[in-house]
Amino acid sequence: MSEIRNFLQSHEDEMIQLLAELVAIPSVQGDAVDGCPFGTEPARALAVTLDKCRGYGFSVENVDNYAGSADLGAEPALAILTHLDVVPAGEGWSSDPFTLTRGGDKLVGRGAIDDKGPAVAAVFALRAVKELGIPLKKGVRLIFGTNEENGSADLEYYRKKRELPPMVFTSDGEYPVINAEKGMLRVYFSAEYSGIPVCGGTVINAVPSACRYGDTDFIGKSAHASTPEKGENAITKFLGLQGGNHPLLGGLAELFPHGELNGTSCGLGFSDPISGDMTCVLSMLNTEDGRLRGGIDIRFPLDRTKAEISGIICGKLRAAGFDIDSCEGVEPHCTDGSSDFVQALLHVYERVTGEKGRCIAIGGGTYVHEIEGGVAFGAEFPDTDYHMHSPDEFITVADLLKNAELMAEAIVELCS
């Protein structure tokens, strides 16, 4: 509707101001203190957001500083899920990461795209529907989390206290609609080791860009573990060249050949028509306290189970002489792409953007991974690198407005 677009354009400055207020709060997870389970800054970001929503005439609730909500109408049938916590700023910024900086159409700051910008868009989407007097037959709830970046304990707690509406989408993903997410498994293993020191990888969900073996460095290229084809694994590169120097290393070299991305040599290598090939990344390998310790990140297809995948990989590691220190993960997630809910969102996307809508399957997990029937609707548009989790993270003013328009149109489509 042109009236929604016009409303949002007339409130552009207010949207940017609210985003600036939120970016200025360094809502990285901190130590729990009384009443603030994830530290004071995520709680402060939640308080600011709920105060704004209260001022706009919504019914608000703070659920013990884990998450909060803003409602319009009666019993909500739709929830839009965003989060106000952010990852640490890190190095390499061209401006203060916690000061929203505008350069042309770009709004730069930590949280601009993940996920404070989308949260602001959701607030103004609901405000547009309310202030334009668009009649709704069903209620709408905005949910603001504070722990998405560190395990989503916020949402787990919230769901114990409050029931979610039957329709849920998060704007913490990509357009058009993410309806399928691979299962995930993270395996940590170790064995006694007295060989040459190894140091490779620092986080389990990234392709390692460097590995040191004694005084020799092996260089690769970092990438997210869900898209290992975009990187080069320095650990498997090292193993392919030096693994024969020690039985444990040789065993790993056989299980994880350099350049193999789907775990075939581990007895895996599965694929399905919707989510595609699985991925299997040996992402950490370090010597510590007389042991060789490793970590593996696996993203497996919709037609497999966590028990099946863990049984295979753990069996192979034990046969190679390793102990399993931990093995945890989640099952795949899939919402029927032909459902009325998904089709309505795709229809909105096509109408507003003029682009073809389609469902997407990903290897990563979104905020709705464990919510039955949940999907991701935005906030990233195709073919744009918003530097999420990286220096100079940004959202454009045009995309901030477009996100709000898409959410408002989705509210009208689903709830009127």
C-alpha cells in the first residue's frame, strides 16, 4: 500500500534516531547481575525499546530481562521475532562501532543489520499499521530477545513463560523466505599426544585460516562453517602434508582429506533435494596439556537425524584413537513451503519488491530453528554483503525502510 510506504518515508528520521540510540548501547553479553541475566547492556537495550513501544501506544511486557514484547490488538496470531544483543565489535572499523555513522545511504554501526535495524523496522511497521488505522482481525506481537548471539537462552526462557502465537517469523535472516535449515552437530574430541605442537583454529563454526605445526605455518582462508566452499581449511592442508608424521595426525588426514567438504571419508557425505549437500569441517586442532584436541562442525540434511550423524562421526573418531569429549547439536528444521503462511509472505515479497519470491534452505541456523512452523523473512536482501558480524556492519536507509514496509504489509496480509 502506498499509504504504508508514505508513512514510513515521513518517519525516516525517527527510525534512524531510534537505531542510533540502540547502536549506542554496547549490548554484548556480559556477566549476569541481579535481574539482568545477560548483563546490564542487553537489558538496557530492551528497556529503551520497550519504552519507545509504550510511547507508541502498544501493550508492552518485560519478561525478566530475558525478552520483551509489544502487542497491538487482542490475542496475537502473529509474532515478529528480533533481538537486541550484538556480537563484540572487534577490530578494523573505520568509525566508532557504537556510534551510528551515516555515509550517503549507509548507516554503519554494530547491530545495524543484526539485528537492531530490523527491530526498529518492526517497531515502525507495527506503528504504521496502528496509526494509519488499518483494521486487523488478529493481534500482532513484536518479541525482542537479548541472547540470540550466545545460544538463544532468552527465547528458551520466554517460551517457558509465554506461549508463542501460531505464526512466527524472524527478521534475523534473508529474503525472500528461509523455510529449511540443516541440522547441526558440534563434536569435540581429544587423545593423549606427545608429538610436535599443533595450533589451528580458534572457533568451531569457522573454516580455520591458519595452522601452525612446530615452527611451520600453513595458511588457508576463513569462511563460515556452513559455507566451507568459500574458504580453504588450513588444518586439513597441514594434515595432507604432515599428517604422516604421527599416527593420530595420519588418522585425521584420512578422515578429513584436504578439499573434501561433505564428510564422505568419515562415512557421511549425505545430501537431500531440499537442503543439498551436508558439510563437515574439522575446524579446530590444538595441543594442550599433553593432549591433541579437535573440534568438528557438521551441518546435515533434512532427511537425517542427529543420532545417526553423531553415531557415524563418533565411531570413526574412536576408531582413529580419540575420545569424544562432547557431541551436541540440533535436528534439522523445515516449514512447509506450500503452507498458507509461507505463501502469504512470498506474495508480500513479490508485491513489494517486484522480485520473484522463493523458499531458501540454509546450512546456518536462524532464531526460529526450534520453533515449529517458524521461518525467516528478511532482513538481508539478496546479493548484498552487509558485513554482518564484521567491521563496518551496515544497513542502508533504503533497506531499513523496505524492511519496515515488508513487515507492515505482512502484518496486513496475515492479520486483517
